[in-house]
Amino acid sequence: MSTNFNAGIDTSDTSVSYGEEPTWGEAPNVAFKALRILSESLSETRSRTRPAEIRSTGDAAHGLTTEVASAGDLSVAFSYGTFDDLMEGLLNGTWETPLAIDSAAGDISSDNAGSQFTSTATDKFVDVAVGQWIKVFGFSDAGNNGYFRVTAKPDGETLEVSPAPASAETPAGADAAIRGTILRNGVDIHTYFLQKQLATALFLAYPGTYLSGGQLSAELGGFFEGSFSTLAKKEAKATSNSSTGAVTVAPTGQVISTVEGISNLVINGAVFPGVVQSVSVDVTKEGARQQFGLGSAEARGMGRGTFTVSGGLSVYFKDFTEYDLAKDETDVLVSFRAIDADGAGYVLTLPSCVLLNPQVTSGGPDSDLMAEFELEVNPATDEAYSGVTMQIDKLPAAA
């Protein structure tokens, strides 16, 4: 068997892992988690300058380092559970405690006429948030199971939902269950100690990594993919693993397909009846920055930046419904599901969008007429989503 045949290290033998930091810039005492990535561009950029001295020698003065910035992007294909920690960092938020609502003695019912789920048990639904997506299990009528958005909660025993359950039904015993976990943008700062393992004893570490932006997108012919943009305190080489113990293997679920996995685009409260070609959501933390100071070339801190969201939507043009929304600058709710082959996945919700700059153009003969829209995403002002710009709901395959 031949050995030492490569001129260098094959990228297939490299890996990226991380641990969340309790203290910015310090390695956490945890087992790191491996990431599944398509590519990465984590690197260091050194800024140098030359004093503009008047010199009789006719040459320039020696250059000096003024700062060293470490940054880069992680390009990823989304699969269930793989990037939940990084989603927190992207949104400056924290996942709420997962719902674990199970019926007891048949105390959960569906109601088609009232478009709601009810319970005979006091405060059964106290932990459910208005605006949250839930996944319901255990009803005999399939139309009472599945995905529902909570539109109102008059009390702890009533969830008004959209769409309406298919029928009135009360499953016996402990058959019914409600699950879901919600993440919304906020002001919780999450930073990570990233490391690239290049070989058994060759590592590049990126302590103090802050996510300064990212993208989630689904496009015809692709898959549910995106990226995370990072700013780090520094880049440092190492000859040993920074993980406490073995690195935890990344979840192995299938990448979410755009053929069967992306569905139920909701615009203005109704499922879009047409055909979508692509949808993208871009997160930018405007003004996010590394903070430098005297005495060290590496970053001394991070500036949080202002959380902003934009996006794009491309649909096959059939009528003026979405065009009119754009022309009128109507605030609409936009959401879509991203579900894997096992039935687990996410719902992404933008509660307050304005469709902008519609482009309905004929690019040439024998082609499809498309309508392209930009998405301006704003903090919501209604009671259900007050102050929320972006929401991600995580929904399991089974109860």
C-alpha cells in the first residue's frame, strides 16, 4: 500500500467543529460539535502601513502591523438539528424550551368551526406563544394533525390557529400531543470557539467568533442551503484539539430537498397558490465589527451591529395579486416550511414584509414569465409578533 503520495493535505480529510463560549475569546470546557459544511473561508488578514518618512536613501520605511482581522464564511446545506446553535448566534436569540404538551384523559380537542384547539385542563397551553408554529399529533382525522400557526391565545386553554383543524375531535387518553420550539431575534449574544482540524496534530483556532450575518435560501435545482458570516478575535495555530474529549459527531439527517422539503409559502396569511422558483432570506448585522485597541493587533471585543433582514422571491407570474401588494407597499407575513425526508424541519417566518420593486419582464422567446420581488423585512408591530423581525420554528418528525 502506497504512503505519502499527496503533495499536501486533502480537504476531504479536514473538519470544522465548535464550542459555545461562556466567556468571549476563551475556549469552553465542553466537547466540541462537528459541523457539516460545503466550504469555508476562515482566514486572517493582516493590515500593515509604512510611516511616510522623509528619507535620503530613496526607499520606503519598514512596514508595521496595525491590526490583524480574522473572518470568513461557512457555506452549508441545512439538515435537521445541525445548525441550531449557530441559528441562535445568527438571530442573537435563544431557543425557547421545547413544547411537551400531551393529552391526559382526553383533555385536548380540535374544533373546526372555531379554528382552534382547546383543553379542559387549566393552563394546558400556557407555554405556547402567539405566532408560534406547532405540530400536532395523535388525532384520527389526518386534517387535525400537522402544522398550525397560533394566531391568538384567549386563555391558557385555547389556541386559535391557522389553518383550521379539519373537524371536531377529542382523542382518547394520552393520544394527542403538541410539539414545537421557537427562536426569535433578540439581544442575546452567542459567541463560539471555532477550530479547523487540518491533520492529526494541525489545527487553526478562531476564538471569540461572532456571527455577523448569514443567508438561507432555496432555489429550483438546488437544496435548502445558506451561509454564516463570521468575525473572530484572532486566528491561532495549535497542535492539539481544543475540544474536551472527542468531538461530537454532527447529526446525520438528510439535507432538506427543494423538491419535497420546501412548501407552504404563506403570503398575507394565505398559502401562495402559484409556483415558486426561489426564496432567499439575508441577515445582516449592520455595523458589526471587531474592536481594536492599542497594545494588541488582535480584536479586543466585538460590536453587535443592528439586526436587519432582507430577501428575494421569484414566482411564476399569473396575476396581479402580489404585484398589487408591492405597489401598495402592504405589510404582509411571509413564511415557508423546510422539512426533511423524515418529517422533521423548520418553519421560517418574517412577520412584517413589504414586497418591493416588482420585475415582470420577458427575457426572450419561449421562456417563462417570472415575477421577481425584493423583500424588505421590518420589526412587527402587531400583538402576536411585537418587535419580531425573524422567527424560526423547529418541529420534530414524531411526538
